[in-house]
Amino acid sequence: MSDDRFDETVSAIYEAALLPTLWPTVLSRLCEDLGFMGGLVTMRSEGAESWIYTPSMKGISMEFAAGGWPARNERMTRILQLNSCSFVQDFDLFTPEEWETSPLYREFLFPRGHGYGAGTLISTPGRTQIIVALERLLRDGPVSTETIQRLDRLRPHMARALVLQEASQRQQAQTMLDSLSLAGLAAAIVTGSGRIVAANAEFETLDAQLPITARDQLLPTDAPVRLQLQTALADISPETVRSIAVPGTESADAFVLHVLPLRRNARDLAPLGAAILLASRVMRVGETTDSTRLLRTLYDLTRSEAKVALAILGGSSLREIAARDGLSYETVRSFAKSAYGKTGSDGQVELVRRLSILTAR
């Protein structure tokens, strides 16, 4: 790599720190210069992962994830254990015998014509572990010492750029949350395990119901709320309850906690964040039609499910509801059971406790 090419690459690395969408281009440039077929950057924090990869790595990366290999990636495990301040190649991590027999290589990489690579670990002040990995095809042979030396010339620049990127993204996230403060909205960004990535001042005032531990872990005091939040963060499918009614206390009002999954471009705010939590105070409504609309909006209840739920909130038994509406008991029971599931309740008593704070009854 000539001095001019080196300087151009360094400039591109720092540009990508401010515009993360440029990282695939930077990685492709490195691969072209140093004889790799593709590269990726993996960001890890508390088990959550975010990837940036070159177009040439998209297919194999998707297969890797679909096959459950991130949890069995012995190569990454050994890079983390080694914690080297330089790039390493496969035989710095494995003996030749281990390399040949490791399930990662034997079952995944070798059948796809891969098996040689170079990588490095970069740790950030934000407790994120970043691994830069470059992949070479088997037919091109092992990574040479000269190539590792050339990568190590670039490593300090890559480390500074990626740390800067993480700090910049944290600042962007905090700025977005602070803007919600101007509208009086309490909000936070959390990981899939419920660790707070960023929160605004309004959210921190909810500590009576949503205390934050010393390790930035969000730990709702109400057990059903805690379970619903864990479920919502672990499963972002459309069926998951994402509007959680948080009961009040003697000193704090009730509110609804909305779980908004971070997807696609929104993840640029916080690559390792799973969701934005948005707390909205309860707007009590007296009209039955308004109450029905509120429950249907928050919990995706059907009209019949919402009607049965409201009748239960009004003190009616399932048999009374069936007799009043001319329905069979089993039909009403089915509507009620579905409403319990969608609202995270385990029966009539819990349903009343969860939802009575939403309606003026």
C-alpha cells in the first residue's frame, strides 16, 4: 500500500466515523488492497450484536445468523479472550489441528470456501466490544505476516474512528431523547436485556415504578410489568404486547409504557439498542366508545374483545355479559381469554388491575 493510498484510506476511515453508512465502502477498499474477499464490523454489548459488512459478505452473514452460529463462534470467543491490541489471524487463535476440526470451520466456513481471516478487538468506553474481521478464501491461502503488519498500521485509526462513532451515536440518541423532553415525554433507549443506553430527565423521574440499578439495568417494581417488558424486548413480533399499563403508587401516577422497536435505519441511533421506551401519562376517558377505541389502539383488541374487557372493568361477570349481549358463555369466555393474553393479564382480577387505570370507571 503506497503512502498516498494509505493516507486516502485513513481519511476514508475517519469519514466513516461520522457517516457509518460508508463503512462497507471502507472495508471493501481494505479487502481490495490486501487480498480479502470481504469484511465486517461486529459490535457486541451484553449479548446483543450489530453488524456492518461489505456486499460480498451479505449472503454468508445471513446464513451465519440463520444457522445460530453467532452463539457458537469460537473464533470470536478466542479473539475476545486473547484481547490483543493488534490484528491476529487464524493460527494465532487455533493450532492447525483445532483449525481443521473446529465445528465453525468444518461445518460452516470450509464448505463455503472460507477458512482464513484476520481480525482485531476494539473495546470502547461505552462497554461495547467491536471486532473488525476480514475474510479470505481458502484458495488464496493463509494471511501473511506482512498483511497483518499493514493492517496494524491502520488499526489505531480504525479504533479511534469506531470509538468516535459510538460516542457520536450516543450523543445523537441523547439529543433525540432530550427533544422529546421539550414535549414533556419521558423516553429511554434500552438494549434487549433492558439495560439503559440513554434516557432523558423525564424518564428518570419515573424511578418509583421504573428504577434503574447501578449497572444501568431497568428493573420495574411491578412484577407483571417487568415480565411484559422482558417479553416485549425479547420478541418484537406483531403479537407481542407493546403498550404496558404501569400502576400508580402512593406517590406516583399511573402511566402507559410504550415499547417501540428500533428497526432498519432507526438503529443508526443506537446499533445495540433494541427499543425506545416512551411513557405517556394516562388520559382518562368517560365515553364507552372512547374507551373501546383506546383499548383497541393500545392492545390491538378486536371490537368484541374490547367490549368484553370494558364490561369486566365495569364489574360484570362473563355470564352476565353473555346474557346481556345474547352470546354463548363460551364465546364471551373466548373473547375474555384473548383480551387477557393481549394485555398481559392472567385473569379477570389482573385485567381490572391493569386496565382500570386507563378508563374513568
